[in-house]
Amino acid sequence: MPFLAPTSLAALIESSISTRSSLLGRATHAQIIKTILTPFPSFLSNHLINMYSKLDLPNSAQLVLSLTPSRSVVTWTALIAGSVQNGHFVSSLVHFVNMLRENIHPNDFTFPCLFKASAYLRMPFVGKQVHAIAVKDGQIADVFVGSSAFDMYCKTGLREEARKVFDEMPERNLVTWNAYISNAVLDGQPRNGVEAFIEFLRVGGEPDSITFCAFLNACSDASYLELGRQMHGFVIRIGFEEDVSVLNGLIDFYGKCWEIGSSEMVFEGMGLRNDVSWCSLLAAHVQNDEDEKACMVFLQAREEGIEPTDFMLSSVVSASAGLSGLELGRSVHALAVKACVEGNIFVGSAIVDMYGKCGNINDAEQAYHEMPERNLITWNAMIGGYAHQGHANMALALLEEMMSGGNEVVPNYVTLVCVLSACSRAGAVKLGMEIFDSMRARYGIEPGVEHYACVVDLLGRAGMVERAYDFIKEMPIRPTTSVWGALLGACRVYGKPELGKTAADNLFELDPKDSGNHVVLSNLFAATGRWEEATLVRKEMKDVGIKKDAGCSWISVKNAVHVFQAKDTSHERNSEIQAMLAKLRRDMNEAGYVPDTNFALYDLQEEEKISEVWYHSEKIALAYGLIAIPPGVPIRITKNLRICGDCHSAIKFISGIVGREIIVRDNNRFHQFIDGQCSCGDYW
């Protein structure tokens, strides 16, 4: 390298930072040593310290610092800024202390770095000391220093101090207002964020894309749909309708406000899309329970050449779980491994959740144990997987492990819902009641409506229907549809029409348009021989225009989904399906199976009732699975409603007769049938 002037060498050092080339930086450093007598100019030392610290070479940076005799605030700030940039927050504070020992005062570039380090370390007491120094040195009036102090107080949860700093700032720039609005949303106070935006406009502020996105987040968190729509119009009016970040924010906003059609409209109208655009639309479909569309968006993104990100993969894995699409979920899991993001805590947690919801608890456990780190969502996903299977003891054991020393994870509201749900599905009444009664004292969690619903379900499944009703009457909060729905379901199973009528009346009051509640009540009356009342309920449904959701079951075979309804004869292999059903019926009768005609929904002759229950959709799907899926491969069936008692008993018989593992996921839980037994222990 030829001889270069000091200014040219400084330019080379800056170039090594922008290109992230430590090789170029070290070569330039060598040239400085070779051509310039030491000690070389302090400005070159400052450049070298800045370069090494920004490239995350702290040892080299400190070595240059130790060889620099005349250190200034610029020298120390370069070292502190690089440390903060690379996440070495403790080191940055240590450097600051050493700087003060040399009687060097920080400047307006030093303070923002120190406030950021204090915020990330969640050390407000350090931030307060830095704040005091800024006040003492007269730097707090600087807009960047003041904004950084405000942001630090927000991130460390000191709302009053943050508000005081904001109010006392003599000047506020766009960054300050953006920080205020964003932190209001993060702090769970979206209304304050909206009010701050309005005040910002009132004082003549000109918003940027960050301002708009923060405001849209506030609207989505508070479900301010109309206000968000007004913002959409404002965005168009002031010329931000082509800004990708703002349009991505609008897709997200509409999705969270259950306006998925508007999300799609914004997406389709975009001239330029990035990976965040695709992720936002995909997540919007998942949030609106449109899992199949979410998977289609993912496939379209791949066709467009979009590389899968951790956020995209975690969202499509969640969609796979919602569809019970085990094979699809496995494919996405493989893609995550290929993209080297399966160790990401969000992707890994979604994979654990997907396997649990697809009934494959062994793969869920394997994915869980292979995760390099876990957070509360991971633990809840695994506990939820056990809950779906009704493994109460395993769910409780994992809860105890989560709370044991070293994990530092505290159970939350959702954790206890999962554990109580596991107890309910396992029929562990005593254990479930003990956990519920100890929620406040042991776990510090106030029971919510979901916990009360789990207890009602727990008692109802165990046949303690009257006790469940007494429990509801003693609730300190108003029962919701989930609570009364659990009681109505128990009344249906155990034949309690009077109590069922009480539960149904409360459900009709809370949600008069839900067809499911009317159908369960009608079925309850039918099962107990009260045909006139059953007919009356169905007539009332027809009179008010309530339509019953059609029950259906589906099964995946060779990348195709086959859907069946009761008495379905439309499948292309119907003759084989009917032959299999007839064979199963003969084999089951020989084995002593007696159909439960209580699940026939109409007042028919006994033989007609037997025929009625025999052609339920899950039995037809199972017959197709037996002829289409090779022996040794588990048969997986999904039903949109709860499996009926006769189908549950029949599939138990069939699993023993044909020697196959049969897994049925209904709208309530998983049933794993093996050798004539079900994993639910008949607490279905």
C-alpha cells in the first residue's frame, strides 16, 4: 500500500466499517503503524477505536485505547457506542465509569448510548444516575439526550418519570413523538398513543412511516376500526399510499380488527411488496382463523421467490396446527431446518404447539427437548399438548419442572388454563380442584372465566353435573358462554334435560345466534325421549333463521383432503366405502357391539335409529381410511363437531378388530384409539 495522508487513512477506516470488513480495517491499521511515527494523531486513534468497537472487536479497541495518551470524549464515546451497538451493555457502562475517572465529561452523543444500555439491562437506577449527570452538565435540554432519557424510562416501566421528562423537554422532534406513541402502545395504553398523535398533528408535526405504523398499532390494540380507517384515508391524502412500511402496517391493522377483506385489498393494491408484506397477510389470515388461506399465501410467497423468515415460518406452522395438517406441518418443519431457523424460539415454540395440536405428542416432546432455549410460550405449548391428550400427570409434572430452580419461568394465566384443561380431559377431579383452589396462594394468579369454565367442564365430564351447576352459581364473576356451554355439554352426556334447559336459556340470552347451543339442547331432548321438545327447539331455530352448521369429518390421503358428511354417498370410491362399512358392521356385531341409539336425532323405529347412527361422517371417513391408507400407518380423522358417543364406542371396537391406530380430533380434544382403548379414558 503506497504512502497515504492521515485523512485518506481515516477514510479507509470508515470504509471498513461501512463494508463490515475487519481485514481492510486491520490492513489500514498496519499501514498507519508502518508509515506514521507513534504516537500518531489522536483523530486516527479515535477512528481505529470506533472501527474495532463497531466491528465487535472489543479487545483490539481497548488495546488501541490503552496506547492513546490523549484521550478525549470522542475517544471514549466511540468505544461506548460500539459496545452498545453490539450488545455489550455492561461493558459500555464500565467504560463510562472509567471515562469519568479521567475527569472527561460526556457529550450529547455519549448520553443516548448510556440511556440505551440502561434500558436494555432493565436498570432504571443506573439510568437515573446518568440522567442526573445529564442535568448537571446541562445536556438534558438537548433533544436527542432528552428523547433517549424518555425512551429509557418508558422501557424500564417508570411511567411517571417518562411523562415528566417528556413534559419538561423544551424541544421535541419527530423521534421524540414516535418514541412516545410507540411506548404508549407497548405499555398497554393505546388510547394515550392516539391522543399523542393528535397532539403531534396539532402542534404542526409531520408524521413519517414510523409514526403511522405506531398509530395503527394503537388502533389495532384498542380495536379502533373506524379511527384506523380514517388514518388510511389520511395516509392516501398526504402521499404515503406507496410507502411499503405503512401499507404493511395497514394489512396488520385490518387483520387484527377482523377485517381480513380490507387486508387483502391493501395487499393486492401494493405496487411493491417485501417479505414483511407477505408475512403480514399470512399472519392476518391465521389471526382470522383462515388457516387454509394462510397456507395458500405461504405457497404464493414461495412461488414469488420470497425466502422464508422465522416470523413467516412460525405463522404457517400455526396455520398447519389449526388445520390438523400434520404432514404439512412436518414439511414446514423441514423447511425451517433447511433455513437454519428451527432453533429460533418462536419457530421452535410453534413447532411444539403444532405437533401437540396434531396429536403427535412424541414429536412435540422431541422438538421441545431439542430447543436450545425456551420461553413461557414454549412451556405453555408443551403443557397444552399434554392437555389435548388428557395427560394430566405429565402436564402437572412439566408445570413443576417449569417452576423449579434454574428455569426462572413463572406460569401465567394461559399455563393454568392448560393444566386445568388436562385435568378435565383426564377426569382428575381432585387434582384439578386442588390446582384451582391454590391459584391465588401458590401461583399468584387470579382465576378468570376460562379457569372457571375448565372447572365446570372438569366436574361435568366426571358426571358431577349438579355440583358443576352449584359451582357456577357461586362464581364471583358473570358466567360466559364457555361456562354455560360446558354445563350444557355435560347435561347432554349424562341425560339431564331440566338442568340442560337452564344452561341453554342462559346461552340463548348471551349468544342467541349460535346454532350449536340450540342443536345440543335439541339432541339432549331427543336422547332422553322428549321428542316434542326436541322438535320445538328445531322449529324455533327455523323460525328465527338460525341454520345448523353441517357436521363433517375429513381425512388426508396422498396430499388430498377427503370430506364426508353423514350418509354421504358422493365419494368416487363410495361402493368400496359401503362394502367396508358393511364388513365392519358384521365383525362388530360378532364381537358383541351394541349401537347406542340415544344418538339418533329423530323419533324413528329402533332399526332405523341403528342405521341413522351407523352412517355418521366419522365412520364413513374411517371406512375410507381403512381402504386408502396402507396397514401400519395411523389413520387421522378430523371432525368439526364433537364426536358422538356411539361413534366413540364404535371406533374403539374397530381399532381392536382391525389392529390399527386411529386418531380422531374433534372440536374439543384428541382421541387416540389403540387395541380397543381410547386415550381419553372415555372422558370424551
